[in-house]
Amino acid sequence: MTAPLPVAARVDLRRQPVEGVLERVEAALHVRVDRQGLVRKRRSLGGRTERGTWVRIERRGFERIGPQGWNGTEAAAVLQRVAMPEWYQGVAWREPGEPVMWRADELELIDSPSIAKGALVLEDPGLPDAWWEALNASLDALAEQQTPRIATPDTVTITQELVTHALGEVFPSVADTRIERWAPAHADLTWANVMGPGFSIIDWEDWGMAPRGLDAATLWGNALAVPALADRIHRERCADLESRDGKLMSLFFLSKIVGPHAHEEDPLLAPAQKEAQRLVAELQL
């Protein structure tokens, strides 16, 4: 018998009526959201406002909200020397009678678009050197911050146990999965969450402490269908990706591609299998 879906997973905001939610957010934040350009995803909404800002709205079930809460975007406002939208205000409420929370944040509107509409890229975006310089400066600055938050990639709290389980399931020959260094990470650094040609990182809901190299591995892994771009990321973030923790995080990412739920049509599958073989061999040296 199939287990019932969590309450939050039963609603897809791409198909559900959302006017009531938008009106509630507008009344709370004193803004007007542009309906014509509204971006609708499965569990989030985003749109411009009449005063030239951006409002992001998310619906999340209690099972995806840990003890630290889920005000990551607001908490990220204290980060220094990281290229990101300025946070202005936010509001949160519980959906009546359901184990579900809503949250809306008003942010600076970034001029440059996301590099990709989805997590991965299928062609080289041709990013200027200034973009790479800004990426390096931001990730280096982020790693120097301090926070009690724990990162929640894919809305799941990352722990040593999670890493060990994921790697043991897909790469059982990697015996030592201990993480040596933890540092602040964005935890969802996909190509949909980096802007260009003017560099900026958006969507900070899940940032927090994570194994070194998580962000670099995520960006690199989602570029594997474009070898030249993946190679560029590896060169730029070599210190992270060539560290033992970085190699473990690369395999952690690849485990989701080549593991039991692998899809033959996935453009990342073939290069991911090749890279996984290399990394496993290097970790066994």
C-alpha cells in the first residue's frame, strides 16, 4: 500500500488558485504584485511589485520545517560581502487546520535574470570573467561567516549521518565518509539560483552550515552536460572540489543522479557516472 503524501506535497501552486494568498501577502506587506509576470512553481510564487521590488512566497509542510525554523532569507540579511538581493521585510502564517506554513519575503529586484530556468544547464552561458570573480568572492566570503543554522539542501537537514547513508547506498566502496570541515553554504546553488551576466545569488531559504564544497559540487554537478563549463567551475573552485570533503560532496550530489532513481534520459547521467568512477577511485587512494 502506498503511503499518503505529506499535506504540503498534495498542493501544486502551478495549478491551484493563488489569488487569496496574493491578496493576503499584499495586505501584510503593503505592496501590489504584478499578476502578468507571476512566476509559479510547485511550492513557491514570485513576482514584481509596483515599487520595483520582488516578492517570493513559499508553502512548506511542518515535516520540512526543523527546530531552526525556515526564515533563511531573512537570516541571510546579515551576511557580508556576498552578492545577493537585499532583504526588506517578510511575513509568515499557518494554513488554518493544516500542518503547513506560508512565508512571503520582499526583496531587492535583481536586473540580471537567472542563468537557467531549471537547476542544470545544457549550453554554455558564456559568462564574463567578472562573473567568475564575483562568484569566487561571494563563496569565499560566505565560508568565513558564522551561523548556528544548519543547511537544508532539498529541505532536508544535512548531517554526517545523511551523508554517510547517501554515499553508502550508492558508493559502498567508499569506506570513510567522515566530514572534516563544515562551513556556511547556500545549499541550493543551482543555475536557477545564480544570476547573470551581473552576478547575484538568490533563494536563501535553506542556507546554513554544511560540509565544505557543497555549493561548488552542486554548481559543478549541474554543469556536467556542458564539459567546458564544468571544467571552468572545477578550476575556479579547485580548493573546495579537490579537498577530501569536496570530493565527498561531489559524490553526494552525484548519488542523486546515478543512484537507484537514475533516468536514462537524464543529460547528466553519462558524465555523472564517469565522474563518480573517478572520485571513488581517488577517495580509495
